[in-house]
Amino acid sequence: MKRKIHDYKTVHLVGIKGQGMAALCELLIAEGKYVTGSDTEEPFSTDAVLQKLGIRVRRFQKKNITKSVDVVVRSSAYGETHVEIVAARLLAIPVVNYIDAVGELFNKKRGILVTGTHGKTTTTALIGLMLEDAELDPTVLVGATVRRWKSNAHVGKGAWMVAEGDEYQNKFLKLRPEVLVLTSIEHDHPDFFKTKKQYEEAFRTLVSHMPSNGLLIAEKRVRRIIKKAPCNIVWYGIAGKGEGRHMELNKTAALCVARHLGISVQKAKRSLNAYEGTSRRMEFYTALGAPTVVIDDYAHHPTEVRTTLAAVRRQYPKRMITALFQPHTYSRTHALLGDFSRAFGNADEVVLLPIYSSARERKKDFPDDLLERLRDGIMRVQKKTSVRILSFPEAIAYGKHLPPIRKKRVIITLGAGDGWKIAKTIVLSSPT
């Protein structure tokens, strides 16, 4: 019989600094496992979480893998040629993919899975905190650090587990939820889902796996894609249009979960209104009223960029907004170039940073002038917006030395890569 992750005592995590891997680390430690981990030496947003867990992150090297390791769990970023995976194979140590390990933990609980192109991190956090406040003692796995927990995982002893479902590479198909929350469907990850049709089919397949006694809670705009389900469906939405609806939609989805679980609306709303946020989602690095406000946000899809900048403009209608955008992967930038060009209407100036590359794609497969095309596209659509291309050091220097202006300024870094380091450096090295 194939052994489960739960059968092993010593677990080594390859790529432990990733958001999902850091969360898995916390869940495994709570199960009584001895956990070690390795990664690159560069700073990550999960460093504080791992430090709190007592994990000394080792740099990638063959000697990390010894016979004392029972099983190796690897991030999806690392394949068979990675030095530690090779070492594990030579020692006949089992190698498990991250999502398989998470699936084993999730599938033995009553699962609430939150997925969709946009809003899944916030909605997962909202539901997890709401269940905690309702004394259901859930286990929760989120794609960002939740401020209340100072971690992106919360270990509980209750029956429920709430998790964020990643559609990339069809990972979420490994999970078997009792309740599925579907926030949105808009083509993304074009390196894996070559067409919009393939992307939508992944979500239809996920829905088709739902048990007959399960519940699908879906935003009503996905009804054109998800036409049927083997379980009950609750469609949710809110009145009105515009970019300001997204947080209200996330809260409405959480309220639907509350009703299903028998949590009173009053108690649920009190929990949702107390939400403090997560890291890298409109994260303020300065006081809200500082002369120069510095913010970081994970937005990396055109819709997310547009939505985030609209929210900043609503909050600071008279300030100059400088957006430093780090495109995430060549494939997404190339496939969605036109949409990105139309996403910066609420920025007064845009700084484009070098594209954050992924190990899963080759730069030579894409045009050399992608950033220049994006710059020209933004300037063509947003004629009054200043656009420039800068390296990381140039962007830091630019942000630090922006001259004082009468109407004050907002600087926001955008992207799923490591552009947050620029925002942090600007704040640490200059008065705001």
C-alpha cells in the first residue's frame, strides 16, 4: 500500500519559502512532523513566518538530503533535475509534489475550497477568520500572510479545512471539497492554458467532481461558463457596477458560506467587518496620510491592476499616483498585452520593471521588446500617462528622489514577483 504523507516522521521541503510551502510547513509541524527546508538565499515575504516556526532555511545543496529524511516534498517550481530531487532519487527517498501533500491533509477534513481567477486569497482569509470567530476551530491555508495570524496558515482541531485552490497546472483537481466557492473566471496562466477554452474547462472539471451532497457557491457572472453541477448551487452577486465591488463580492461569498454552516448573519458580518487584511493585498508601508504614501499589491493580471489602481484613486482622488509594475512571466505579458495596456488609466505615471521570469518558460521564446511594446501600448491608450522602463536600482533611486509636490503622492508597486522589495527599500531609505 502506498504510504501517505501522514505516515512519515521527517519531512524535507524543497522550496520552503513559497507561500504554499511555508503554510504546509506549519501544518506538518502541527501534526508532529520534524520539518527541514531549503530555498534560495534571497529575501522572501515568508521569512518571518518560517523564523517564527523555528525553521532554519538551508540553501539548496545535495548534502541536505540524507538517509534520515523520510520523504521530500517539492514546490512545483522545481523538477527532476534539481540537485536535491536527484539526491533523493539516488537514496530511494520518496518525492511528493506539494499539491499531493496538501491534498492528503485537505481531503481527510470537511473541505471548503475557494478558487477563481481573482479574489480567492482575500475570500479564503475572510472565510477562515469567520469560522475561527464562530468557534469552529478551522484549519486554514491561504496564499498570503493573514495579519491576525502573522502566518498564511492556521491550524485548528475542528472538522473544517478552508483552502485556496490554485488552478495553475490543474492543481486544484487534487482537492475534494464539500463546499466550493468560485469567485471569477477570466483567462490566465497562458503558459499552461493555451486558450480561454482550456482555462474554463479546468473549472468545469473541478465542479464536475463535486459530491451530490456538496454545495457550489459561485459568482453569478460565471453562470455562462458553469451551466451545471452535480450538487446544489448558490449564485451570489451584488448590485451596481464598477471596480469598487470586489471586496463586497468577497464578503458576500463568505456570507453564503456562513448561512450554509449555520453561522448567524450578525456574527458573520461582525467578523468580516473586523478583517485586517493580508500581506501583499493593498498593503500600506506608510501611514495612510503620509506626504508620500507607499503601497504594495500582488495584482498581476490586467483586471487586478485596473481594480487596484481604481481603489487607490478612490482613496486618493487628488494625489499623483506613481505605479511601479513588474510584469509576471513572459507568457502572461505577451498573451494579455492589449489588456495590460488599458489597465493603467488611474495612474499618472507608470514605471515598468523587468519582467519576472519563471523557471518554466524560456525568454527566447518571446519577443525581445515585450516591455517596449507594453510601454508603447500604455502611452497609446493613456495619452496623459507618463511611462518609462527602469531597472530595479533605477526604480529605487527614482522613487527615493521624486520631488515634493503640492498635492502629495502615492507610490504603489504591483506584481506577483519581488517588486515589493522596491516599496520596502523606498520606505526604509527615505522619509515619507
